[in-house]
Amino acid sequence: MIGVKFGKRKVVNYRGSQMVVGGLTSKNKIDILIYIARELASVNKQEDLFERVLSLCEEIFEADNIHLRLWNENENKLKIIRSLRPMDPPARDLRSGEGFSGTVYKKGEPHLVADLTKHMELLDEGEQTRSVVCVPILYKAMVMGTLSVEKSISYFYREDDLEILEALSSQLGLALNEVRLLEGLYLANQRIEFDLRMGRNVQNQIIPKRLDPWNGIRFFFHYAPMTEVSGDYFRVFRDENSVTLFLADVAGHGVAAAMVTMIIHHHLEVLMEKTNALPELFEELNRSIRPNLPDGVYFTAQIFRIYEDNSYGFVNGGHVRPVILRSDSEKCELIDAPGLPLGIADVRKEDYRMTSGQLDEGDLVFLLSDGFQEQKNAGGEEATTKRVLSWILEERNRLMNRKGIVEAEELGLSFLSRYEQYRDGAPTGDDLSMIMLQISPLLSRSRAQYAKARKATTLEEKLELCEQIHHAEPSLLANLLYMGRLLYKLQDYQRSEAVLKQYLETSGSVNPEVIYLVGSAIKHQDRLKEARKYFRWALAVDPVHLPSLMCMVKSYLKEERSDDALLVLNQAAREGLRDERVLQLIKRIEKKRSLS
């Protein structure tokens, strides 16, 4: 409330003229102007600003009604934003030049109409306003709208009121502009945050959520964007013969860098289907991506591929060198493989040297982004490569001394703990990504046990040995496939299905024979609809895979769906399958359909 005391005004006749008695004094006016400025300066939301203006006007001007209108460019009208109370007839939006508010807006000048009975053209039919003060809401030279205070008594307002309302509207114009800027910034920030969250959700779809073991190789990974989205990217590709790890670090941070990771992901997925040689993959990736990159944007990358015999091949494109920590060594090895970052210039496969080597049981490999070594602590000191290597070695030795064995996940978590201790609350300086892999310490023992299982006499003996291997090293691919086949032969279709599915998932295999076996195991459990999905998958890989074709056709015929069976058979024939059984089956179905 305004801390100003003044008498209520009233209009009286004096010697035949209308006069206002009471109301504001000169001192009141100064106090009120100061109060208005203070009140409007403290508002930072548009809705609150409008409510505050109406409250001030009601108290100062003893108005019957107040109308705040703002100009709407799209509708080309003065739109009612706030009114003190409903009126009859209802207040409406106005065109420029229409009514007293529209006239004030058009001229951009304040106006006092002491007696509206002499200016009925400014009123709507039935409107009871008889005295009005209306002023434009200005910001610099721009008219933003109008503010009017209205009374049903003629001569109620005078020049003092016009001065005060004009001062109030001037403050309102400034406050409204500031509030709009603040709300605009807030909304823009909300949109940015929404876009970032959406970007994070999209990016999360291309970043693996877990890395299951592959053929006795265990993984640990850490991925931590500095903001909502990241310029770091990694991907793991599996097949029956190798596992390939790809890491990239786009120059810069935030949305722009994250968008480049999407481009990398798209082209990499395509190229991995066509290109096997690692240096050639870099050449093709650079050729595909470089034309789509903004000027000055590039990325470092590396590819690390491990084969079934634990040999490896490695190509580097300016990325942080991988670290190998041998199980029998007290020293970290840095793998060198010179090569340019991608996106800078045209490159050829000859610009990248592939480094090869051999890993043994218990060996560890660290693939890191530069965010670890470049991180600064609270004192502003950079971690450096030397310090990062010391964390790896010290934590490995600590775990070995305590437990006698090192596991990838435990070492990875210990390494991250050392990093956090060093950071000591300092801001994260970059995106972080790390993949650590370890050759299982039990791998040679499991492989020897597998060889023994293959030589066992009975199916039951073979299965018992395979189960022991699976318990010790569940990702050994040869054992998974052999065990799944044994269970199928022993007609344990439920367990055969589970083990063969694990083989497909672990290996990344698209072998149509294995896919067919999964479908067949499911079919034996009378789940025909699900079985057909696997037969269809096998045929997508090999359109003339006869066992899958025949099982799919028989399942359709069992459900008396001869049209579907014939469609599948004809498709196989078009793909070049000329098996006599298929041709005879087509003739038999067509004959049966013609007779019916």
C-alpha cells in the first residue's frame, strides 16, 4: 500500500462549474511518483507487472475501471490485457484510432477527457464512462499500448492525474521492455535446455549402455559429457572373428560437437559393413564426413581391433595413445601409430600406419579421451599423461596386493576415484570417455577345457564340461555355440534357445545356420509366430537358406495359411533357389488351391 495520506476527491458545482475537491496535493504527487518508480523496478514477470499497475492505478486514481491494452502486430489491434473489473458492455479490442484508447495509440500522445458526454463518439453504446485519462505506453519512440483510468463521474480527473498517469506509463514502458527481455532470455534458455535434453536423449541412443564380454574379453567403460551433450563418441562392433572399438573426440564442446558425433555415427555404421581394413576405414570415413563439417571442425579418432587369438590391430588419427598394462609388467606401454586427425584435409590410407601386437591373459588396455590428462585440479595444475599412467599402475598393484587378481570393472572404478580425488571439486574441463578391456585371466584354462569337451565320448559328458566352462567364462564363443548345439541334440530346446541367443548377442554373429537353430528350438516349443521371426531373419541374411525356408512354409501350412506359404516359396524361387523339393511344394500348393 502507498504510505501517503490524502482525502477522497469529489466533484462539486461551484458558481455553475464542475470542480474537484480533495485528492492529491503537490507533496502527494512527489511521494507517489517515487513510490511508482520503486514498485515497478522490483517486478521481473510480465503477469506480476500488469497486476501491480492495476493495483497502483486503483489506489491512486479511485477509478471505476482501468484498461491496459497492448498492440498486437499480427491482429493489428490494441488487445485487452488487463481490466480492473468486468463492465457492461464488455471492453473490447480496438483498432488504431478507435475510441479514446485507439486515438491515444494512433497519436502517441496522452489525453484527458474531463466530460465524455461531449464526445460520445469515443464511447461504445451503453458505456457509462464519463471521465477518462488515457496515456500511451512508450519505450523510446515505440508505442507499445495504452493505459486508461476511467470514472462514471464527469470532471473527476484533472491535469494532475494526467501527469501522474503519464509518469506511471513511462515507468511501465521501461519495466515492460525489461521484463520482456528477461522473459525472452528465460524462454530462450528453456528452449536451449530443452534442445540440449533432446540432444542428450538422441545421443544416448548411439552410445552403448553396456559392454558385455566377448570371447573372454571383459570391458569397462565410462562416458561423462561435460554438458548435456558430448563431443566424445565411441562404438563397439562385434562379429564371430573380432571385436572392434572405435573412439572419437570432436574439437570443441556442446551442441555443435555433439552434432558431429551423429554424423560420425551414421557414416561409421555404413562403412563398417563395407570396409574391413582399418587404414582404409579412416580414409573412407574422412572422405564421407569432411564435406559435411563446418569450417575449422575436426575430430581425433582411433580404432582398436582384437581378433579371436587375442592379437590386435590399431590405427590412430591424432587421438590419445592407448595404454597397455601387461599382467607381468610394472610398466605401462603407450602404443604408437602416427596419423592425422580427420576432417582437416584429404587423407589416404597410406597416411595411417597400423600397429599390430599380441595380448595375453590378464593384460589390460586403456582407451582414453584427452579429458583425463588435461583436467586441472583446484590449484590449476594439469593432470598430465604421466600422472594418469601412475594412477593406472598404482591402482592395479593395490588391487593385486589386496585380492591377488584384478578385474576390469574394479580397476576402472578405482581409476575414476583417483581422477576425482585429483580434480578435488574443480570444474570438469572436458568431455570424458574411456574404454578398458581385459583378457580374462581364466581364458587359457577355459580353452583347454573346451578342447577336452570336444574329445569327450558321450553327449552328456560333453555337456557337463561345457557347462563348467560356461560358468567360468560365459562369453567364450566356441563353447556357447557347441553347448547350444549339444542341448538341441539332447532335445533340451528351452536351454538350447537361451544359449544360442546368448551366442548371437555376444558374438554379433548373423550366421543364418545359428539363427535357424534358434528358430527351430522355439518351433519345438510350439511358439510358431516367434519361430518365424528367426526363420525370416535367416532368410534375410541368406534368401536361399533351405532349412529356414522349409520350416517357415511348414509352420504356415500347419495354420492353413497356404497363401503365405506360397508367397515365401515363390520369393525363394525368384532369388534363385532351384531345389526340387521347393518346386514340387509350389506345384502341390497351387494344385490344391485350384481344386478348392
